[in-house]
Amino acid sequence: MVFLHPVYTAIFLFLMVSSYLEVYVLKKKTPIFLFVAAAMLVLVGGFRYFVGADYPIYKNLFTGFSLYTTYHDVLDKALFRHTSEQIEWIFVLLNKLIFNAGLPFYTVTFVMILLSVSLKFTTIYQNLALPVLGAFMYYMPLYFFEDSGQIRQGMGVAICVFSFRYIKTRNLKMFLLMMYLALGFHKTSIVFLPAYWIVKIPMNSYRILLVIVIAILLSPFETYKVFGTFIDTLATQDVSDGFMGYVEDSQFGQSVAFGLSDIVKIIFIYMLVAYDKPACKKIPYYEYMRNLAVFGLFLFYIFRENRIFAIRLPGAYMFFMSVFVMPSIVFAVKESVKKFLHSGLMLYLFLMYFNFSRVNGIGGNFTTDKYQNILWKK
């Protein structure tokens, strides 16, 4: 049996106990739980050393950006002008500023995860009645893939998630500004642009099921190819080789095999359909979060035949599915059902811990024998 490093296991146990206290004992939001969890996540992720399959590549790019990319190249990229630089401009700028200040590479990982976790946890606390459960759903395993792996996309997702406040208030200018900033970290953020209008589509249990069934039926036909080369430009080859080094089909359930994620998605879809009405009645803006989650499922199944697309392109939408919608449903249902659903999610997270540790944890150096941290590295 494989375990994650004790620092990760401690965070897992802390969130599990905190979630139990939040749901059954305190029965209210307790910000100290999120603050402690966020601090722990930033420390173990921000100061990690050669942890995460993309880490070596980003470390090499750190020097390359500063030696071979000029500030004029960054400006051209920011203004959407032609440039040979392929990596998004805000990320390049951040690397150059840190490198030119004489600071080490772990400053980049620290700043990135500090910003990402702060934006995500702020939005979680503001929009969930059970924010610790939401943070727990994020931690296992999104935290490892996004903020301790694909750090550019993790930051792009964080800004997309943060933009939800402007979707709610219907502030289009600020939402578009957030999209521009998100694109400055990862170009797949453009997929979240329709979110501003998707939230307003009238939905019910029947329509949710219909949308998902249509996507599943269309999946084998690779209908996304009608967009031509546009979709192909969203696939990032610069770090995907490293990323794919520790991703396998039992985790995501891509076209190669039926995996754990498929079983989880079936359960999530059932919850979406079965408990739509109570959640809509009890949770403010639940309809908005639900619509984003449904569209994420739609994208996942549409892109299912393409491994990279199915994982990366629905990222921000699927974040709303697991982190926002599932905890909202748990809070909205009656007490007997609440206990059943909460216990089910705890079991899912428990199994995910060992599934992730066995495959992805080893490949990404998250395990006891491989994890290193600058703060206590010999």
C-alpha cells in the first residue's frame, strides 16, 4: 500500500476532521479551518522541490525565459501581436521579474500557488455553506494536478473561478478583464468565456440528463473537429509530456479504458438530476453553478476521444462540479440524505487518496520516499 508524504496525509486528515465538524457539530462556516488548510497547501506546494511531473520543465523554462525572451516579446504577447514566444505572457513576465531580482525558482512556485489557492478559497468561502467540504473536494486530487503540477492552468482556473463574482453581478467588463488575465496564464481559459451566458440557460433535471446523454452519444464521432485547428491550438505541448508522465486512464477514464472517474461522474450526474430542486430552492446562485457543471460534463464527453482535451479543456467547469455543486447538494438535502451523501463523498475521497498515491503520487514524487521541500531539504 502506497501513502502520500506525511505532510499531504496530515492535510487530508485535517480536512476530513474539519468537514465532519462543519457538517455535524458546528453546523456553520468556520473560516479558521480554511485559513489553516490554505496555509498548509501553500507551504507544501510552494516550496516543493522537484515534485510534480512538470516541475523540471518549468525550472528549465525559468532560466530560458529570462535569457532568451525580452520584455518587448512579453508586450507583443500581451497585445496579441505575433511573437515567437509560445508561453502565456503573465507567466513569462512573472518568471523574468523573479529571475532578474536574483530570486530562486521556488519563488515562482510559491507566488503561483499563493495566488491560486487564495483566489479559489476566497470564492469557495463566499459561495458555499459547507466550504471545508468544497476545499476537501478540491484537494483530492485537483490540488495535485493543478497547483502542484500544471501551475499555469491551475492559475488560469483560479482566475476563472474568481470571476464567478462578476458572473453573479452581471458585470461583463470585469468578467472580460478576468478572462484576459486568465489567458495571460493559460490559453485554455478561453473555453470559460461562454460561462457568462451559460449560467442563464433555463435547466431542469430532464434537460440536464438530455444534455449529458447527447454528449455521450456524440462522443465517438469527435464532433469537436468541426472547429478545425482552433481546438488544436489549445493543446499545450510544452509541458504535456511531463504531465502525461504521471496521468493514466484509471484516474481519468479516457477513451482507452473505463476508469474510476467514470464511476464518480455517474454518481455526480445522479446527484445533479435527483437533487436539483432542493438545491435550487436552498442555495443562492445554485442554478449558475449547476449550469457550469453540466457544461463541463458536456465538454468532457464531447472531447472524450482526445485524452489531453478531455482533461484540460473542461477544467474550470469541472471545478464547479466537484468543488461547488456537490457540497451545495449535501447542504440542501434533508438530514437523513445529507448523512448518506456526505459519507459517500468521504468514502470517495478516501479511495481517491489511495488510488492517487498508487499511481500519480509515485510518478509525481508526492510519496513519502520522494517528496522534498526547500524548507527542510538537506
